[in-house]
Amino acid sequence: MTETRPPHDQPEPTAYPEEWWRDYLTRGSPFERRARGVMKLLPSSPRCHLCAAPFAGPAAPIMRLVGRARSPSSPHMCNACSTFMIEHRGGAEIEGTMLFADVRGSTTLAESMSPREFRDRMDRFYTVASETVFHYDGTVDKFVGDEIVAMFVPLLTGERHAAKAVEAARALLRATGHEDAAGPWLPVGAGVNTGRAWFGAVGDGDHTELTALGDMVNVTARLAAAAAAGEVLVTASSARTAELDPALPHRVLELKGKQAPTEVVSLRVGLRT
């Protein structure tokens, strides 16, 4: 009998147990971390959202030789990562950290320039945001309109996932010009939250992605929506895990959809916020 495979000659998806995913997400392997540490230094964007392998630039031909070309089933992943996600369907509930970064006033901004200019500005943001997340060992979950969603899990960060996410958020605000005398070239606010969420591979057939689900993720999205330009809102639990200065400004927010108020730490980057 002839074996039937999904499109692009991908293997049939297999549901892997939660114990396997929990071990993978929390321990991973030193080889994976070293390999990603090298690939994130190679030029240039766009990159695989998971392993940071570049799809363009001088390193791209070498990446293609080792099976790290852009996947035909997902433009955001390389062949190797896409195949891995399809082969290892499933996930686990673990502690990790989420980062959402949102462009402030994008509707007004779009009205002030041509569609091409706005697209170029957003493309610049996507590139800068991705490079920043990769630099601090995060993984890009997705871009949603004018927002980046990133995950920081022990697989890549070790126990410093909260600190890495905070560092990435601050670095992104600096990269978008919030410390510049003339002000930012794009106004951005961010939210960071640490807690338990379900991390794993979801999707249908060969359209499978790594993502995070749960209330912790929803709270992070609300924080980014509430942050001012040049501000990172960090939940108090994340701030403690990241060992932030206890003297930093605290406040309590009533977040949409949440019954209890949320205590946050406010980090400001630059003077023009």
C-alpha cells in the first residue's frame, strides 16, 4: 500500500503527551540553545519565528542546505521547525512569560501618511521587534495588525524568562526611538506578564504553529492596550520574578474582563512619553 502524506511531503501529525511537551519546554537541550544563539546573530530578517534562522542575506543559502529554508506551509517558520510542529502536535501547561507590544494611535498615524508610507513604517516595526525578541531569547508568536506577541519560555531562556521579557520590552522602546531627543519614530507601549499558560503546537494539518493560550496571555494583551507610549506595564508577579527594583512606581489597574484589580509596575523609557 502506498503511504499517504499531507501536502509538502510532511509526516502525519502525531499527538504527543503533555509530559513530553512539559519536559521539552522546560528543559530543552543545550544544543538547541547554542544553535539558536548562533542563528540569531546571522544576517538577516525575515527569520524563522522559532529558531531565528534567516531567510535572506548571505547566510540564507547555508541555511537552505541544512533544511532551514522558509517552510511552504508557514511563511513564519523554516522547514525544520514546521516539520517538528507537525510531528509533535500537543503542548503543556508551564510557567512562562508573555510580551505584547502595541503601536499607540496607529489609526491616526495611518491617516497622516500614504498607505505605502504606513506599510513601510509597520514593516520597520516588525523587523525591529522581531530582532529585539530574538536577541533576548524570546519567540515570536504572531503579529496582529500593529502588535507583536512574543513568548519567553524556559526552553530558550532558562529560569530568566521574566527578566528576559522585561529587558526585551525596554529594548524595543529604545529601538523605536523613545529615548531620542526628537521623540519616537513609532509610539509603542508594552505589557509583560508571567504565569502558567498552555504552550504548544496548534493548527490543522500542515498549518501548525507554536502558541500560548490561557488567562495569563489575555492579561498581557490588556496590559499592552493600557500602556502609554514609551511605557512597559509589568504585573507585580512578573516584577518580583524578574527581580525589578521594589521602589519602581506601582499602580492598580481595572483591566477589561477581569473581576479583580491588577497590580502593575510601570517602567518608562525616555522623557517624551
